[in-house]
Amino acid sequence: MTDQNKVDRRSFLRTGIAAGGTLVIGLHLPIGVNAKGWPDEAEPADTLEPNAFIRISKDGKLTVRIGQAEMGQGVLTSLAMIVADELEIDWPNVSYETVGADPAFNNPLFGFQGTGGSTSVRGFYTPLRKAAASTREILVAAAAAEWGVDAGGCKAASGKVTHSASGRSAGYGELFEAAAKLTPPAEPKLKDPKDFKLIGKAAKRLDTPMKSDGTAEFGIDVRLPGMLVAQVLRCPVFGGKPGKIDDGAAKAVAGVHAIVPLDYGVGIVADSFWAARRGRQALKVEWDEGANAGVSTEAIYKEFSEAAARETGKEARKEGDVAAAKPTAAKSLEADYFTPYLAHATMEPMNCTADVRADGCDIYVGTQFQGFTQMAAAGMTGLAPDKVKVHNKMLGGGFGRRAALDFVTDAVMLSKAVKKPVKVIWTREDDTQHDLYRPATFHKLSAGLDAAGKPLYWQHKLVNPSIMASFFPDAPSEGVDDSSVEGAANIAYEIPNISVDWVRKEAGVPIGFWRSVGNSHTAFVVESFLDELAHEAGRDPLEFRLSLLEKDKKKAAILRLAAEKAGWGKPAGEGIFRGIAICESFASTVAEVAEVSVSKSGAVKVHRVVCAVDCGQVVNPDTVAAQMEGGIVYGLTAVLYGQIDVEGGKVRQTNFNNYKMLRMNEMPKVEVHIVPSNEAPGGVGEPGTPPIAAAVTNAVFAATGKRIRRLPINPSDLAS
């Protein structure tokens, strides 16, 4: 990963604290301050703004202020539903407002403002309920005081407070001036879940109309007066830098304003995207390719496999004594698994618009990390953080890619150089060849069965680079990167002797967070190898798993639900076979059954996927189903096609012609079954992805008797 994307965690947290943000119900907006900034005693307030998240207008309508990024996962709707339900305002009277970088909106699970790790609902569920409940209580108190009655006899519902004994009622808009003078309670009484009116029920998404009529603004849509458009030519080799630059022909292209050398490439600034593109095509650069010019994926695979054989690694989990158990096993099994680098392939290519001035900087971008964006821009411009305003737009896909800062760096540096607003737009080729890829990983596994066919030991060694260290240079130092071993170090199967070790091996390829992070590869490996063990024991894969989850009733129930809904044990249809897998990730558990056929040429077709998910308290079930479907599509693309190849330090894939996506006609039928729950919410954006690869490859084994241990599936390996 390049320095453009590294963040000093301690500096960021110091900056956030200095800016005065409060983590949960931050009083970023003083009580009763009106649109003109006058305090209550000077002039009546125009709106009630009791905390950072809530604004109620005179007509009683609610605006929920949201600091999380909307990238299709539905947080603008789900977070607004939480507030509206607890505050007792009907859904047609609810809208939202997005905010830029503001520590008042720090993610409680991160400690900084950011969207990722499926944390939006599970992080803000309780803080938003408290913010809404405290607002509801001061509205009720204001009404009771005005009527001279006991607040206990008043009830809030549908945006008004009523006193049943006297028949009095008043809308929130009539009460907010009096309510603004009251101090919201720090620990308000929350609604009983049985009284929820919105939470747990399907609601129409607030952002659908504007996305349907084209008025939704994504980062790529930004237009500013006097704005120029730019592209950046990067060295095709990771980490390479420009040497000699011949920009004569590029400057002669009509519409080109400036050629700007950068530490990591060359910026072409022009009147339009196409002028910048033509200027880039005319530019001649001799590159200093640097240390990564010899990097190749096959060399990385060889290095990782050799490291697994010779290096001990860091201990990620140890239970019992694997070494002592090995000689006593009646049967033993060994296997090596490999997963490739993967690109994010968001539908909206990377882009950012920056307007750098002597007195401030405005950034218009779709980013998952507004705070990091602000801090990075402050560092590049020399401005104080509060002089950098981040205008966060909708994201045309994130999947972890928009947690990075490279496209922000492009725009800020070029605007600073030409002293005008500049919008940088990456091409699809830029996106594919200069991504921050999901790391390649090598897995060495062994397991043994006792005479009764029960697992006696499980040994798993992972070799991969550290994602966290690519973003935070001080983490991990000597320990284990949890994002590298998640899904492997926390397997729930009841095996008496377990050993999981991690060998950190950096390979020169820039890496980043990819949907479901470590779980995306570990679930494939763990659930595939467990299937191998079940076959070795002569057991049904479902029954074998259930026998190892006797103490974990929750996971067993989810497995049974997926299997039951899929018709496990019954014929799936001529030539169609089933595979099953389960994974707990991001505080949710998902089991999936894939129904698959394999042609004589080895082509794999997925006909149906049955998904069972336990994600705790559901806010919007439509969102949960959509995210499971989206995660399955994302994972299917990876298992069937996903592969980034590096040769000579350069990515060979360029666009969707050779980095294929799953097509609409290849999409299987997906059934999602949600387990009812009153437990704390879990994540839903990422947990649908991990189980699908193993569910498919286990079905392929059932169909062909051939194991898939290296992704993506190669049809020639399955041809009969």
C-alpha cells in the first residue's frame, strides 16, 4: 500500500478529540440554537436540535442527521428508522441529511468516523435510540408542564403528545420551543421492542426516489464553477515513480491546462475528462519501476507455500495439544489452499473533487472515512483540520475500496498546484490496475479423526500480508493481525486440539479491505476442509457439522434452517447437487446452501442459493435480504471468475473483459430466511459473502468428486 493511504491512528484520534466531538450523543448542535445562531433567550428557535442527530421543524417533521456513508447498503433509511421509531414520528414525516467530517458522528465501534465492518446499525443502534428517546421525553415533559399535568399520564405517538385524561394533544412542532429549554436525560427509558412500529418491518428506502429519477448526487456527478477535470498517469509497476517526463505533445492537446508531476505519477489537468484523457495518451514518461518490477503472482504463491512449510508463525489460537494428538489419530488429512488477489470493481470508478484555497479546502467525494479524508487533506495543504470541509456524496459501491485516500490525494494535490477546483476521475483500467487488492493467501491444513470418526485435532497455518499495517503502520507490531486470521482463529466447531498460526508475508502488492475482509478467504478454506474431513469420516456434511456444534445451539439452528429450506437430503433435480457452509462474521451468522450443476466441459452453474441469517434485531428486513443477495453475488463473482494476476510488478487484467463480473443471466435464485431475534443487531453488509465460495465448491465436489482448493474455479479442472 502506498503512503497516500497510510493513516497515523494516534494523530487522527488526537485531532478528533481536539475538535471537541463526543462519541455518542454529542451535543454538536446546542439545544435551542436557531438558524440564525441566536440562543433561546434572544430569539425563539426555528427548529429543535437537542443533539447532533435530530432536527424537528415547526411542522413536526423529523430530519435525521447521518454521518455514515451510503454506498447502497441502506444506512440512510435504517438509521432514520431507528430514530423515528423511538421518537414516535410517522415514516412519511421523516427525511435525512448527510454530514461531512464531524467527530460528533464518530462510529462508536471504531472511535472515529467511518463506514465499514458492517458497523453502522450495530454501532449506532443504541446511541440513536437514546438520542431519540431523550428527545421524546423532553417533548412529553414540555407538554405536561404546559398543561399542568403529570408527565406519566402523557403519551407520545405519531408526532404529537396526548394526555388521555383531559383529551389534550399537541404536535411536536408546537412543543419544541418549550422542549428546547429542557435538558435531555442522559439515560432515557427506551421502548420495549414489542412496541416497535418501524423497527423490524419493511420500509421504503428514503434514497430510492432520487436514485430512480437521477437527482441523487454521487461523487462523479459533482460540478463546480470554474472546475477543471484531471486524470493521473501512474507507473504500471506498483510503487514506481516518474523519471524523465516528455510533456510537449500532451500540452499541445486542446483543452489541456497543466501537466503536474507528482511523487507517484503525473497529473493531466484539462477542461474535460476527454481532453485530460487525450493529454494522458500523448504524455511520454520514463518510469523508475523500483523494487517491485520482478513481482509475480506465481512467485508469490511459491514464496507463501515455502513460508508455510518452513516458518512457525505467530500463534493465533491454541487449544489442547495438536502435536501430541497427531500420532493417536486413526485417520489424518492434509491439504493446501490458495486464494488470489481480488479487485473491488465498484461500479462508480474512483473520483474526487477538491477546491484548495489559501483560506480553506472543500472536498467533494464519496468516501467511507470522512475523518481520515479531512486529516489527510489538512496534512497536504497545511490547513487546520477545521478549515477542510468534506462534502460526502453517495458512493457507487465501496466494499472497502473507498476507505483509502489515493483518489483524494490526487484531487487535493492537483487543485493545490493549479489553484482551481479539480475533479479527478479514474478510468476503469486505473481502477483495475491500481486497486488496493484483497490479499492473496496460502493455507496449510491438517486434521485427524479418531476411531469413531470424530475430529481429534485441527491445524491451520495461514500465510498472507497484514491489511491493518497497510493502513495503520503501527499495527500490528509483534502480534497477530486479526483481520488476517478472522474466520480461522475463531471457528466454533468442538474439536479438542486446535492450532492456528499466522505467517506475515508482505509481497509488494498494495492491499486493502475487501468485502468481509479475512472471512472472505478463511470461510472458503475452513468450510471446504471441514467438508473434506466429513467425507473422510464417511459422514453427511450437514450431520457432521451439527455433531460438532452440540454446544452452539444458535449456529446449529441456523444450519438446520438453511438445510430445511433447501430440501437437504432430498433430490435437487437431475444433475444438480448441493453444498453447505456457515460462517460467523461481524456479529452475525450466515449459513448457505448452493445448488450447482457441472457440465461435461467443466462449466459450473449455480441454480439456487438458500441463505439463513441470524443478525440479531432486524431494523429493515428488506435491507437484510438485499444485503445477503448482494453479498452472495459478490462472492459468486469471486469464486467463479475473480483473479488478479501480477507479472513484472504489473496487473495483467484491465477491464471487465478480462476481470469478469457475474452476469444477470448467471444469477441464481436466492432465498433469504431471517431468524427472528431481540438480541443486539449484528452486521449485514458483509456476512453474506463468506459462506458462498465453500457452499459452491462443496457442491462441485458432490457433483464431480473433485476438490477445489485454489480459486477461482477452473472449468478445465472439472471437464469430464
